[in-house]
Amino acid sequence: MDVRGGQSRGSQALPGRAIPDRAAQWKLPGCLWLLLGAGLFTFIGWKFNVAFAAWAAPVLLIRFFRDTPRWPATLAAIPALALASFIQLVGGWDLDAWMVVLVCFLRPAAFLLGLYADRALGRRLPAAAATLVFPAVSLAAEWGISLAPLGSGMATAATQFSFPAVSQLASITGIWGIGFLAAWTAAVLNTAWEHRRRLRDIRGTLVAWAVVILCVVGFGSARLGLAHSSAPTVRVGAVTVPHPRDYWTWIDKGTPRDLIAGYAGELSAMEEQLFVQTERAADAGARVIFWSEGNGVVTEDNEARFMARAAELARRRQVYFAPAVVVLRYGSGISDNKLVMFSPDGSRSFTYVKTISWYPTGSDGILRTVDTPYGKIGAAICFDMDFPGFIRRLGSLGAAIVLVPAYDKEKIRPYHTEVGLWRGIENGFSVVRQTNEGTSMAVDGAGRVLARQEFFETTDRLMLSDVPTRRLLTPYALLGEWFPWAGAALAIALIAWGIARGIAPRISPRSR
């Protein structure tokens, strides 16, 4: 008879997971599992993020791949998931048409690699090992994709910020452990269905899975309950003034002096509003104040005057003041998109230029902190926060608070803000992200929301939050990306084992 994986008629299955007969399979047509799985995939991240979808979609997609008799029929999953990705992403990013197509096929790549590996190797391995194929291969692929310019926003685990107890696992494994757990759950549930009449055969696997789930939830609940129970706080003021137009298009045009000169009054008025809001934040007790990404738009011949004004405000109000500005360099296509930190004595503590950007940047790529009475304060800008390995440097520096000026699009809020907040859980520092045209949030080192503000739902865009001044120690900040390395090693080992078990029965005694 035909079995999953394309074995020839009359061949015997290798030892391992039991092969369900037709009666043991789910009765719905395989195409329905694909449609349901792809439909749920539409709700994994970006415009329509629903955390539960990341747990449910792989259950259905694994079922489709395992039940489909001939592997060419599974190729239908590629356009189905690409279409789901298109629905997720279109309008959320300013991408060229060719990049939209590329991203739509790249987004489900890790899922698909894991599904094909599960289909090819699952029958060849013992049941317990077979359940690890999909999560290990998917993890390795997602991690590899995250190292490309798209960052961790494509990772399944980035969608799980609304599950606080589970999210604490990121403090040990980074976000990667959460994605592995969701994928393993999907594989275990499918294996349990296939063995539902003989569950004792996979009792050890089910017990191991249940113990891991209980430990993750128990650890997460304890960490949430104990984190920062008595830590002192500092009030952080985060300021946004709306931009009346997209000033980055001026950089696209080569930053022409004549064009910019016609808007000098508009830029000056916006600067005044920003300083008025900064004074309001200081009046409200904020001791640390910063602006959203590029909120101050300054020309190169006006930069020195602007910086002197910012230093004077910091000195006069005795605050740590970090205006985020874009400095327009005439005739240049480089985006001088930066945050400048001034101390209460008026001195410039550090300047950080956005490192990971769609625009050419002059950043030196070095993240910096300043020692304050409120712990070490560091900064990154918007898209920088999508890259765990990069932001971990702030954890290594001992940052207690990280300020994140950001600029998003309405369609990807609040998801893109949440992608960056994971860095706080991973490294144990508080994050305050002030987002123009998006969701602004402040969270502590356990990811608990301290303040939230929606740009499109308020006219007073000054966000105040009382933020813990002590960081939480985390294994991730010390060990870094150890878990995806371990997952990649596990994937390689499982693939090698599966291939070896597939070759062994074909070797005749004479050939030995």
C-alpha cells in the first residue's frame, strides 16, 4: 500500500513511528488542512497578528504534509503560504515590488523547510526523535533568516508577546526557544493523533512534552511575580510631534538645498513644539526625556545652534535629554538619523547613529550607554531592535534602561513595536519605545507593560512612564544565541540519523 513519504508499493516501513492506516487518518480532505493552515498563517505577525495562530497553523500544515500521499501535491503549500504572507505584509512596508515578492516567499521558508523535513524523515526515526524534526529544522531556518537584513520580525516567536508566562523563556533561550516550543507542540499533537489508539507507545514523549510546558509556564509565572518587586523607578518622558510630510523623501532626492529652504518655517515650528513638549515632560517629573525617531529635522547649517539649545535645556532642567533628530546634509543621500544624549551638566554623553537602516548610514555600529543615578541608560533606533545579536551588546554593557526612538506605519502596529520589546526580556533591561505613527510602549525587564500610547488615538503624544532602574540578570545576556546553535546542531544530527536509517535497509549482506 502507499504510505506517506512516497514509499513504493509493497515496501515495509522502517522501525519508528507507527504508520496509520486509512481508517486512522483524519477524514477531512488534505486540501482543507492546507486551506485552514494557510488561513491561520495569515494571522502570524505583521498586520493581523493573533498569537494563538502560531500554535494552531503548524498543527494543520503538518497534518496536510503527512497525509498527502505523493509529495508533488505538497508543492501547493508554497503559493498558498506566499499568498498568506502577501496579505500579512502588503502596505505595511515601503518595499519595491520585487522585494514584496521576495519577502512573501521568504516569510514561510522556515515553516516549509521544517514541514518537508518532517515528511521526509519522520517515518525513519523513532517517534520521540521524529517529533523534534519539524521544530529543529524550522528553528535553524528562522534563525538563519533573522541574520539577513529582515531581522527577527519574520520569526514565529516574535508573535507571542501577548503570552506573558511563556514569553519569559526568552530570558534563557532568546525568542528562539518559544518558536521551538510551539513547533514541537504541533508535532507532538500530530503524533499523538496518529497513535491515539496506542498512546502508551509514546507515553514518554507525551510526559516529556507536558513537563516542559509546565516548567516553562511555572518559570514564567514566577519570574513575572518576582521581577522588580522592590526596585526604585525613574520617570521617563517620551515625546512625539507629528510630521506634516515625509521628510525622508528629501533624502531620496539627494537633499536639495533649494527645496529644503522653502520649508524652513515649518521645520522651525516643529522644533518649537518639540521643546515645548520636552518642558512639559520635565514639569511632570521626568528625569529622562527623549523624542521619537528623527522627530527633529535639522539642516546641517543649523545643527550647532540646535545642539547648543538641547544642551542648555538639559542643564537648566537637570535632566538626561536625548533628542532624536535627522540632520539633512545638502547634496547627500546618507541619512544622519541619530540620538544625542545630554547629561544634566549640559555635556554630550554620547551620540548614536542608527546602524540598521534602509538608507545608507554613517553609523560606526557601536552601541553606547551612560552611567546615571538611575542605572546605565543606552539607546538604539527603531529597526536596530529587530536584531537580537546586535542589541545583546547593550545587555553585555549592563544597560538598565534602553531608549528607542522609532517611526512605523499604521498597518503594522502594534506588532513591530512588540518585535523590539523582546530585547528587553532577553537581556533584562527596561525598554521605552516612542513611535511616530505607531504604538509607543514602555516595558520592564520582564516585558510587563508600564505605559502604552497609540499615535492615531490621541492628540497629546507625550508618554510618561515610571521605569525600574535595576536590570534583571538573564542567561541570554551572558550566553547569547546558544539555543539556535543547539537547534541547528540537533537539526543536522536528526537529518543525518534519518538518512542513515533510510540507507541501512538497502545495503544487502553481500555488499557488506
